[in-house]
Amino acid sequence: MIFAANFKTNHTRQSTQLYMKALNEKLGAKKPDDKVYIFPPSTALDTYEGEFTVGTQNAYPAHNGAYTGEIGLEQLDEFGIQTILIGHSERRELLEESQAKVADKFSFFKEQGFEIIYCIGEPLHIREQGFDSVLKYLLAQFEGIDVDYEKLIIAYEPIWAIGTGRSATVEEISTTHKALKKVINGKPLLYGGSAKPTNIQEITSIVGVDGVLVGSASLNADSFSKMILS
Ligand code: PGA
């Protein structure tokens, strides 16, 4: 299983250091095949020792240059970061990242050999239109994305389940993952959206779920380690 923690705009450099230490103390007990990723805010990127991979929540598709407020490859290289989250719904919605921009980012970081966790997900009004609409919406988020890229992991995150405390149902996750698996050529497929210690077992036992991308419940090292070790 894959367990990925997305801190979003939470934690400082100092609290991230404490978190990594606390988490790593627990990770000795994880199953050897399980993989753990942490995506701290950019200000907390660093080289950390531990049984996890540190990735960036975002970066600009350039080595360096005049991109005010962004970080590029040069800043990631400093800490040996080779993993990136692309296409998160918060970036698509709040920061108005278009599919074309997301696809540009994907191509650049693919070119650099990065491991990419690529996020897709539908809003509530699409879910309410029925499964055909959901699938159509999700498939459009693969436009310009090379699903054959070998270092690709996909994360399905229904927007209405993110940060709401209300995860998608087993049936919803199962049906959606089954359909997505047919188009992603065997790539690992994570579920994201209110995954937490109390529902992790249920979610990870669904056929077609290869792991979880966790926001809120990952912010506390105890809670996230509980999920990994459950
Ligand atoms: P959540 O966030 O676990 O707080 O719902 C998930 C995500 O946005 O990756």
C-alpha cells in the first residue's frame, strides 16, 4: 500500500522536523512493501532521514527564472526532491490551474524523471449527475497526460470528500476505481478524501485501491502512523 501525506498549507519547518522524527520512530513497524510519502509545505523542504519519500506539493515547470512566488527544479534539487503532486483539486480550483497548465507541468517533470502523483476528481454537481458524467469528467483530466509514464501514481479524490469528513462510500470508490483502472494501464491508484484512522481499513481493502492520499488526518504523526500500521 501507498500512504501519502499532503500537509497543504499546514506545519512550519520546525514542526515538520518534529513530525518526521516522530513518524519515523513508528515506521520501523510498517510492512516492508508499504511506501510512505510526505508532502510538506515548500518552506519545510529539506533532506530528512527516514523510511519515507519527501515530495513537493507544487513547482513551476522550469529550472529557475522569473516566476515570482514559485519554486523550480533548482530549488528542489538542493534537497534531492524527485517526487511531485500535480493536478490537486485545490490548485485546479483555488489557483485556477487549467488542464493545459497541469499537462505542461506533467510533461516537464516527466522529462526530469520525477515520480508524479497525479490527482483527479469530480465536484459534487457532477457526481449528482450520475456515473457516466463522473467518468467523462475524470477522463477529461487525463488530457495531455501520459498514462504510460512508468513513474506515475494516480490519486482519485472526489472534491466533495476532501476535507469534509465525509469520505466516498465503498461502493463509490470501488466503482470509480474499477473504471479508472481500465484506462491507467496498471498504474497504482490511490483514493483521497477524508481518509482517516477510522475508515482506513475499509478503504484499503477495496479492490483497485493501492493506497491513500491523506490531508487532515495526516497532519498529526500519530494519526498518520496509525493509518499506516492499521
Ligand atoms: P483530506 O484531504 O484527507 O483532508 O480530505 C485529502 C487531499 O486533499 O489530498
